[in-house]
Amino acid sequence: MIDVISIRDFSRDDLDSLIDTALQMKAEGVTPSGAQKKVASLFFEDSTRTRTSFERAAKNLGYEVDGFAGPEGTSVKKGEPLADTVRMFEGYQCDAIVMRHGLEGAARFAADVLEAPVISGGDGSNQHPTQTMQDLMTIQEAHGKIDGLQVAMVGDLKYGRTVHSLLDALGKYDVGVRLVAPGLVAMPGWRVDDYKKAMGKDIQITPDFLAAIKEVDVLYMTRIQRERFPQGPEGQAEYETVSGVYKLYAELLREAKPGLIVLHPLPRYKHSLEIALDVDKTPNAKYIEQASNGLFMRQAILRRVLEEGGFEREPQKLGEHPSSWRELSIKDGTKKGEHLIYRLDNGTLIDHIEAGNSRRVLRVLGLKDYTETPLIVAQGLSSDRYGRKDVVGVQDKELTEYDLSKLALVTSQATVNIVREGRVIRKGKILLPPVIDGLVQCQNQKCVTHPSNYEHAPSRFYTESVEPLQLRCHYCEQPTTRENMRLLL
Ligand code: NCD
């Protein structure tokens, strides 16, 4: 793997080895190898530390840097699609694209469009993988270990991307995690579920800030992400109820566990100061060190990507769509439905559809118009195995792989029979392929695929579980279930 897009893609070994390299570069300095590399630094969203530390890191390694710091003054302001902007920098022969974008999945989309490696400096509220790598480095440096520690994340756990990727990373270590946030900006439930699944371990969700200070080894403070709240007075009102709720003062640290380190991805917000200035002088304050570590970590990342062929973990195999069909045996060429009302001579018979579900089946197959294709629809028939079932027969038509994937999204138990001259010649169960392209609309409005963002990124989902159905958006990483799934038809 050569891209750095989501912490989810990284193995613990890759993370640990980056931490080692970054700490070594910090201790020993770095000498350019002489490799002639060009890095494009494309910041579609504001940044101070991430952008400048990437650019400084690239220069320290002897690379050239092009790009822009914010869309002001670029054609992004004229409405240029993201894919065009990034493609152009590849055309200018940049060897890697470092980018930050407000849409979730933007870096993944860019990586799909480009040959060159993409390193994300943050995608909306989703991920900030390189920040997490420098956070892990700072924890390792201060405590000499990560395993066995207690970590609290405090503040905006809903919109803050740094805590999202940190939570994913901590799922790869043996740590205790506690989440301290006002209800309105709590960690999204699906992220907590993902962590629990990865760790087989619970997570403590608590409003008790003082207990966290006393009991944890790492206190990760965050800014309330005002810019990600809904626009208008409603968003403002929401923001005001949560701003300034958790504030750390030096005095509160008197009760801290010995060795507690206070981290913050920065910037802190000068109007409400979630970390009061008097904390800066305490030995617990490690956020300035943490920010400096960004330079060493980004040197380690750039060299790994540009000079050492990337990471050990292989990315998910895309574009392979194993058959969505499990062959079933046909009992001596049975005639299908000869005793029932749905006798079919040539075509496809979809049997064992969950009772009441035939309408959805017709809809996904584009067969609502009964006049164009001769159809047989039987509802609520009695079935030995399922009690009641629906059956759909499509005269003179064999289903394509694409039809089968669509079908599998709306029914989990149907059997498909291919009928020729009144006999079943093939019979099978339909299965969901592991990759589902172009069929499901991601419901996350901040996703790069959402039509309201006009980025024209194609829909792609992975099948994570079949019963109950859970799909995951390839871009913004949010899961969706059969209940809240919207089909693109
Ligand atoms: C953070 C970010 O942009 O996600 N800052 C950073 O990169 N160091 C956090 C923030 O903006 O609050």
C-alpha cells in the first residue's frame, strides 16, 4: 500500500515502524538521500501545522514542493471538480499528492483517480491519519509504551477527525479508552461499534471530566469544530450549548495521575481556551511537543511512501467481483411451478422472496412496467420452508450479474431459477458481492459521493455482513444497513 488515507488501512506493525523511524529522525536528524522527488501540497481547507510541517518535512528530505494553501486564488473557487485539480498536479509530474479537503472520502477518491500516492491531511470529519501517527509517537515518547495505558478523549468527538482516527488506531493497541463529550457532540455510535468490534472490548462513555483527569495517562483535549456545525441560527445555538463545557486549568492537574500527559492536536480556540494558558507551564503539557513531532512523523511518512515503496499492509482488492451466485442442484430437471399459477416456459423465476418484498424486487430490476416485460407475480404463497413467500417470474429474460447484485440488496433468501422450455436448467442462491458499485447512495451529506457536492464520485460500498446486512461506504467509511439504505436506480 502506498496511500495514507485512513488509519483503518494500517497494520499495527506499520504504525509501530513509522513511530520508530520518526523518533530516530528526531534524535539523529535527517539527510536527503538525493532522490529527486516532487510533492504537491493541496490544501482545499485551512491548515497551519499539517501543511507547513508536511512542506518542511519534504524540503528536509530534499524534495520540491508545489501547491496551494486554501482554495482562494485557485480554480476551485470557479467550481472545478476535485478530480480535475488533483489530476493536473499528477500531470505536472508530482510524485505524491498531500491533500486536505472538507469532504469525507475526498482523499480516497483522489487516490482512485490517480496513479501517484495520496497522503491525506484530513478529510472533513472523517480521518486525519498523519495527525494520529504523530499522536501515537508523542504517547510512545512520553510513556515509553502505548499498550497498557488509559486514554481519555475530550471535547468535540462528533465532528473532530483527529479523535476519529485516534480511536481507530487505539483499537489496534491494548489500551483503555474513555470518551468525555457533551451529548450533542458525542462520538458517533457507529464509530464506537467499530472500535468494540475491532477490540472485542468495551469503551467508557462518561461526562465526568474530573474523574478522567485523575485516572488516565493520556488526556486528549480537542477544540469544538464550530465550522462543521450546521449553518444558521440552529447550528449556532447547538454550538453555544457545547462550547466551553470542558476546560482544563493547571489547578485541575494537581489531582492528576503521575505522568499524565495532556495532548491537543491544536489549534486551541482563543475565545474559550479549552486548555487554559496556565497549563502550558506544567510538566503535563505535551501539545507543543506533539505539534513539533508532526515534522518528524511526516518526514518518516514521506520517505516511506516516496523512497521505500510504502507499507506492508496490502490494500483491499478492488474491482474483483466474485460471482454473486451460489449454484444449487436441480432435482432431475424439475419443472418449476407446474402445479402453481406461475408456470413459466422461458426466462427467470425468482422464488422464495420474503413475503411482501416482490414490489422491491420488481423495482430494483426496473420491471415496474408490466407492459414491456411479461411478468408473473405471486404474493403470499405458502412455502414449506419460509411459511409465506412471494415469487416473480420474468418471461424471456435472463438476469445479468448486475441484476443479481441489485436483487441481493433487497432480498436475502431468494432462489433464482433459469428456465428453458419449461425446465429449470440452472438454479442458484444469490449472494451479495464483496464490492457493490453504482447501486447504493451514501446517505452522508458530507461524503464526496453525495450528489449535493457535485464531485461526481461513483458510489462504491463493501459488504461487511450479510445477515443483518451491513455495507460500508468506500469513501467516507460510514456503514449503512438494509433499513436506511437508498438504492440508486
Ligand atoms: C486539527 C484538524 O485540522 O483536524 N488540527 C490539526 O490538523 N493539527 C484539529 C482542529 O482543527 O481542531
